[in-house]
Amino acid sequence: MKIIQVKDYEEMSKKAAAVLAAKVVSDPECVLGLATGSTPEGAYRFLVEWYEKGLLDFSGITTMNLDEYKGISKENEQSYYYFMKKHLFSKVNIKENQTCIPDGEEEDGEKVCREYEELIQSVHGVDLQLLGIGRNGHIGFNEPCGEFMKRCHCVTLTESTIEANKRFFESEDQVPRQAYTMGIGTIMSADRILLLASGEEKAEALYQAVCGPITPNVPASILQLHDQVTIIADEAAMSKMNYQS
Ligand code: GLP
């Protein structure tokens, strides 16, 4: 694991965008695995800015998002579909049919997950996967549980995740209780992984993911077994690690 410590959210975002931009420039037909949440928002802002300056071309890029809430419409502002459109897809020249997100409107979870996994296989997997990390160490929506779930699956969100994500909804009741997510095996199949972490509330999860035992109770800890992982984390997210070392 390569860990890059930066000062704050802004520096994390700029460096992350630089890694993604370098991939887009050097491999214009690559497959990017994308993430949602407040963590990658800043990186997407920089990508849009550099695209507007004529520095980036997304026309050949394919994207595979990590996850989506189940039972949420695409028009819902809290859907990850809406998030990606708002923050990136509507602002750069990416082709809509090359942007892929699990279908949160489809009730048949088995169908959604099987088809999404096949879709990822059909583009020969993800070249560079962007990840955030949940306060409980989740990646995508792979929640702490008794085993590493290999492939795309439907997950029941933990109370901790519902609590963390309720800030995006009008009330806690409106947070969907289930989601579709790439599995741990799907994520680990990516050639390269870029994990971002910002803020003190991520410090314990990051510490456990990097320094703790590899356990499905901390899903991000599996990344210790991937040989092409870069972590960009700000001082606050690194605080536990710096304290321990
Ligand atoms: C969400 C997403 C994850 C994200 C994480 C952290 O539930 N499913 O992909 O990394 O939680 O979110 P945030 O970046 O808003 O802290």
C-alpha cells in the first residue's frame, strides 16, 4: 500500500483528480470504477475544471459505479445515479451509454447483481477503482459482516451507515435500508485502487483498514492483499495512524 498524506480535503481532492486524470490521458479507453459520497466530490470538481480547460477528454472512457441504493428512482436527488450526473457525467463529454450504475429501481436484486457483474466482465474489469471508506470501514456498500462477499450483491445497510448517510436525506426514515453493491471480489479484481479518506471521523476506520487484521468486520482491510493500492488521506484521517506510529 502506498499512503500519501496531505494537509486537507482540498489537497486530497486535487491529488486524487490528478491520479484519475493521468489515467484518462494515458489510457483514453480505460474503465474507471467510480464512487459517490462527500469524499470524491472535490476530485470530480477538479476533473470538470480541467475538462473545461480542454485538458481532458472522456469520450472513450467507460465508468462502473460501485453501488446504488435499492428502491430509489433515478430522479431522486439522493440516488447515486443523480449524484454522478450532477457532479461529473453532465459536465464532461463522457458518453451516457458508457456510464454504468446498478439499477436501483429494479426490485429483483438477483437480476441486478448478476447483470452488473456480467457488465463489468464484458468490459474486462475495472482499470482504476476509486473508493471512499465508511466510518465502519465499509467500501462500496460492503458492510462489516461475517464474510467477504465476493460479487455484486444486495446488502442491508447497518444502523451506523444509515446514521452516517441520513445527512443527505430529509429524515432518517427516508434513507433506503438496502443497496446494491460491487462485492469485495469485484473491487479486488480492479487493476489499481485509489482510496480517499478525509476527516477525523474516518481515522479509526482507516487505521483498522491499514494496520489492523484482515477481517470482514472491517471490509476495507482486504485492501492489504491488493498490490496496487494508493491511499490519499488528509491529516485528520491519518491522525490515529500518526498517533500509533
Ligand atoms: C457511502 C458509500 C461509499 C462511501 C461511504 C463514505 O455509504 N456507499 O461508497 O465511500 O459511504 O461516504 P462519505 O464519502 O460521504 O463519507
